[in-house]
Amino acid sequence: MEKAFDYQDIHEVILNAFLSNDEALLVEKLRKSGDVISFVAIKNDKVIGHVLFSTASIENSEYASPALVLAPVAVLPEFQNQGVGTKLIERGLEECKKQGYSIVTVLGNPQYYSRFGFKPAIEYRIESPMNVPEESFMVLELVTGTLNQVNGVLNYSKAFDEFL
């Protein structure tokens, strides 16, 4: 889990991984907005990677179901393609399940995220609030059968508003 003293290092990892300040600002806003699950990867006492899950909901006219959004995942360029991101995501998903969450969504590369079990959300009648390629908006069921009872539109944390 991340600690407050990791925040500046996490900011630097995200800046180096994305070459943009947007994702780093998003992480800061999500942290301030409330419920997040966040992990760092450390090598030789240095933060080399980070993953964050934030609370969201899948809503329709009848109900809202709790969900999480995986975003972002960042690894320093010199440590990319070495399994760091994979380990961060796997550890994060384990913790999400331990904390009682049953649904995780992600907007990203289908080839990468499908190896963790993510599937196109449209298969479960779950939609993105944005116009994105169907195959890139994905969902993962952490508790078997949960997605049989859920459908609607993903409602991101308000912290995402200026980034969507």
C-alpha cells in the first residue's frame, strides 16, 4: 500500500511513465476525494511503479452497484516490460477482493488487460459514459456471478470530471 511519504515519488513515476501531468493530477484528486486502493512497487528503496483503484458505481434507473476503476498504472520507463505493472495489478486486484469489492473496470489496451481476466464491458451490458472503443472499456468480476445482476453506465468519481 502507498504511504503519505510516497506521494512525491509516485508523482515522479507517473510523470516519467506518461510524459504528462494529467495522470499525476488525477491521482492527487482521487486521493483527496476519498476511497482509493493504491500500491507502489519498490526496488532498492525507490518507488518504481504505482497502481490506483478508485471507487465508482454502475448505475441504471433502478439501482447503483459499487465498482472500482483501475487507473492509472505507471512504471518508470527503465523498469517497464519486466513484470512490475503486472505484479502491481495482480496485488491490487487481490486487495480489492479482500476489501469486499466485486467489480473492477478499466479503459485500456484489451490485449494487456485481458490477461488479468478483463472482458469487454458491453458483454455485460455495462457502458462507458464516454465515447470509447467498446473493446477498450472492460470489466472484471472479482466475485463469480456478480455481473449477472449488474448493468448500466459507469459513474466515475467526480475527480475524473476534468479528465473525461
